[in-house]
Amino acid sequence: MIKLIRELRQRRVFRGAGYYLLGAWGVLQVGDVIVEPAGLPGWSMTALLYLLILGFPIAMVLSWRYDIGEHGIVRTKSIGDDTPAEGLRIVDYLLLAGLVAVSGGALYQLLPVAQQVDQAEQAQVESAGPALADLPPNSIAVLPFADISQQRDQEFLGDGISDTVMHVLSQIADLSVTARTSSFAFKGQNRSVTEIASMLAVAHVLEGSVQRAGDKVRIIARLIDARVGTEVWSGYYDRTLDSIFAIQDEIAREVATALTKEVLKTGETQLVDNAYRPDLEAYEKFILGKQQMEQQSRPAAENAKRLFQEAIDIDPNYAMAYVMLANAQYQSAGMQGRQAMILSASELVAEALDLDPQLAEAHGMSALLLSLQKRNAEARAAVDRAIELRPSYARAYATLASLLYAEADFDGALAQIRKAIELDPQEDSFRLQLARSLWSVSRAEEAVAMVKESIKRNPGNPSNYGYLARWSGQLGDLGRAAYWQHQAALVAGDDRALVWRECSSLLQLWALEKARSCLDGFLENHPDDVEAKQFLAVATDDVQAGIDNLKPRIEANPNLWYRRYQLSDWLIAQERWTEVVEILTPASPGLLGEAPKVQDQTVWAAVNLATAYRGLGQEEKARVLSEAGLAFIDQRRKLQASGYVSGIEDSHFLMLLGREDEALERLNRSVAAGWRFFSVVIKFHPLYDPVRDDPEFQRAIETLEEDMAEQLAWYEAHRDDPIESVGI
């Protein structure tokens, strides 16, 4: 043993081991710094650890056989048998102890770290294993390319590359491409490719990095099969900035080719390169505008409008900039400016289609604008064309779902909005649209649960609180409805539409004086707000003010059916029957004729139209429409899922049919089941004038008054409680 140690000392193996371990430590430190910025795969550090461990015995063998001296690399001489025996010196013991300590420390650091990395990756794969194995192989998410430029000021360039590649890939009919909202949702988060793929339900992930120095740009891209963690394809591009668009198309073609060979197996890929190459400065403005749109707020949408307009000013032939400007106008418009927005945005979309008739986004935006004008047949043709041009266009499927919903094809609407969510699972508005569709088929518990989950995912979106408020009210919990409306107002900040709705919640709770005070205060700051004026008219029972408020709005925008329904309420109060028929007929053509068709969204109009028919002495029309409405409601209630609270429209129709005892029986049944939504109007509704002194009617009113007092007290006690304490 002593001779071996002397031999190791003679051959300077101890020194070689020390140098190697110090060098290995240094390599690991450098690797830890450069792996991520260089865009190398996450397993690179693990591979480096194992390589250094495997290299240790090789280094020791080389140290044993060779030495570096003044004559270069020479063969080390062995201690011969004739060399006088010599015991170990103190320095030998120190060297041996030091080597053992350094080796042990290195192994203690290196091996467990490698083991932990492997165990973490293995655990992640095992936990998501079945889900990953079941992911459709023809699915891909394009993540935002990381900016590793020295100043970290080229994020827009990385986003633009990802966005364009995503757009080109989405043309492949057999490939499911996750939309931008979801792919970009993980920007800046420390998540593995496997985890992201599992959350987005895709088998493949394209990631990469971009580095710019002056006019030079370096792009690295990797296509990863997340199911097994292997790299399917990689590309490395060193080019000048003016070739950025060619690089984007090249990456898309290479990825499509790799997927075609490995997954799609459909032969040649049919890709359409980005035919138009915008001005680089306009392109930068465009990408910065899209980044603003991702914030999903009105102030951000206003900033986006400015940036898209600047892009158009720089490059007037940039078709996609026109589409995005139209979208920004739509996102930032309130109800007050809806008609002007439709006209302006439609002109922008028309310009985009003139510049590029094959632009799917232009057809999709056109479909949305046409649907707002109730031009549903034209909208359907436009959205079908958008999906034909870009089969993975999530927003087009959402628009199609809205059109099917308007046609009362609820099953079709559910299928299409689920397709949109499949392509864009992180888009809040799609999940909210699905929740609305579920609510429309009386699946209340599912709808409410989905909105609550959306609030957990994105507590800063006021729309989720708004719908939770509305549905809580429709389920009879007006105290919580007021609470959620208050939360919506807090989140929305300066969004005045959500501020006055908190005032309307007080009206719903029968707190008329408090509602008036709230609305008066709001209208001092916003004297032209139509909705606030409308609720103030209700709170003060000022019929003429309600009529004067709505008529100009309908004349300015005849397609707002909701306004027509509101105006018909006021006209009925003044028994202006002919005007009721005139105002409702354009909004509800399905209610006319000998076989009227009542739908969920036309029940309100059916009640008012039947009331007008009766007022005009057209008893047969009133009877036919009332019976159709009653039949629709009875059929819908057979389909209701648990947790849904019915309204009292059936009581209205029964009153119109002269079946007063049945009407009051159903009214009390609805009150006992929890109906409270806008129950304040029942005190004044003209349909119930014949039974206003009936004990059964008075019983319903007394029950409602007592419950409203209790719910108002609950709201005032819990108004400022955190949302976690109120059921989120």
C-alpha cells in the first residue's frame, strides 16, 4: 500500500486529481451561467455532470502514464524495485487526505445533484405520463423565443419570430397549433417543456432564442417531442436583420417538414410563406402593439391602437396591421361607441382584404363585425373562409360558436367553443364563452364553477366577476351578486360600466333610496351614461325619462335588440301598444306568424309582444304567442341541470292567458325555489294588476321583502371581505 501511494506521488497523480476536480468545478460554474442564455436544452447540465464524472478515471490514467515537464509530455518513470524503501512522509498523508476530502465533496455535490435532476424529471414524466402519452401527436405549441441579447431589449423580435412561425404552421390542416395567448402565457416562467406541453395538451414544443448585435442576428430553434423529451429538429441561423422574415419562413418549413416525416406522414407540406415583407420599423411597432393587446385592458388596447396606426403610417400596405387596429378598436370600445367602432373597424378590415384576400385574420374579424350587426349569414360565410384558410384559428371557432348560439344550436355552439379552448386553453374569454353557453342550457353549477376557476387563474379580469355577479343574482343570491359586482368595480378601476352596475345591485336588493343616491353620484361624473340613466329611471319609476333615454340610442343603432326590449317595457307602462309592436318586430322576427318560435334570448320580447297584442285586442295572436312561450319554458325546465333557478316568465304567460290561479301558484313556487333576479319590478308589473290584492300575490311580495332585507344586510356586512372567504 505504501509503495502504491509512493508511486502515485511519483507520477503526480494526486496533483492531476486536484487539478481535474478544480477544473470540473469551474466548468460547472461556467455551464450554469451560459446554458440557459445560449438556449441549450434543460438536460445539458445533467449531461455535463455525467461527462465530468466519467472523465475522472480517464484523467487519472493519463496522470499515471504521462507527465508534463520542460520537455513537453513525457512518459512517467516508475519507482523501481531497487529504489530504497521509504516510509510515507507527512505531506503524503496530507495529500492523500486532501484528495479523499475533495473527491468526496465533489461526489457529494455532483452525484446527488444529477440524481435529483433525474428524479425530478422522472417524477414529472411519471406524474404526467398517461396524459402525455395520450396527447395528439399532430399538436404543437410555439413558445416565445427568448431574448438573450446583451441589453435584453429585443423581446419584440423573439415574439415576432414565434408569432409568424405559429401563423405559418397553422395553415396545415392536419396540424393543431396552440394559439398565441396560450403559448405566450408561460413567458418568463421557470417551467420545463414537459410541464408546458402537459398544460397546453400538445405533444410537440418549438422553443428558441434570439440574439441581436447591431445588424446581425443569431437565432436558435429546437423542436422537442415533449412526450419523450427528445429533440426532433434544431436549427441555427446567423444572418443579417433584413433577412428576418426569410428566417421565419425557413424555420416554419423546417419544422413542418420534420413533423410531416415524423408525425403527419402526409407527404409534401403545403405552406404559404408570408408573401408580404413589411418595413422593419413598421414590424416592430406591430409586435409591440400585440404585446399591449396581451394585457387585455382598455388602456393597453388604446396604446395598441396607437402602435398599429403608426405601423400603418410607416407601411400603408401592411394588411395585418389594419386587422389588428380593427381588433384593438373592438377591444377598447364601450357600448356608447359601439356603432362608430363597427363602421371604423369594418373599413379597416375591408382595406386589409383588398391588400391580402387570403388573410384568415381579416375574414375572422369581418365575421365578428358582421355578427355584431346581426348579419349572421354573411358572418357565417366569413368565418368559414377564415377556418378554411387557417384551420388552427382559435378565435374563428369562438366566433362560429357565437353564431350557432344565436341560431339556438346550443350543442353546436358548445362543440365549437370547446374546439377554440383546445387550441387556446389559456384564453380567458373563451372559457367565459363556454361558461355562458353552459348557462344557456341551464347547466348552472358547471357555468359558475368554470367562472370561479377563471378567477383563480386570472384574478385581474373584471368580466369574470361581472358574470359571477349576474349568475349569482339569477340564482337568487343577490347579496353575493352585489358583492361580486363590487369586486368587478375594484378590479376594473376606471371602467365606469362596472361602477354603475354596483349601483344597480342595490336596486336589485330593493334598496331604492340607496340605489338612487349611488346612481345620482355616478351620473354627476358621467352624465351621458345610458345604462345608469336607465336604472335611475327604474329606481325613480320615471317612465318618460326611460323612454327619452332609449329612443335616440335605438335610432343611432337599430341593431341593439336589448335596447328595444328595454324600451318596450316603458312603452307598455304607458299602454302605447302599437309602438311596442313596431319596436319589437325587427328585433324578433321569429316571434311573428302563426307558428312563433320562442328561444332563450327572445322570451322577454315574447312576453312584451303578447302583452301588446292583448292591449290591441288581438287576442288570438296573444294566445298563440303566450302558449308558444309557455311550451318553450316547460321544455327547457325538463332539461335543467341541478343548481339552476327558474325565472317567472311562465307566470307572465299564464297571466296573459287568463289562468291567474296557475300564475300565482307558479310565482310562489319560483319564489320558494329562490327566484330573486330583478324581483323588484314585480311590485309594479302591469300584468299583475288584476291580482295585486290577492293573498297569494301578497304572500310572494312579503317573502321577497323579508329575504331582500336579509341579503342587503349580508352584503353590507361582507362587502369588503376577501374573495377567498366568499367562495373562491
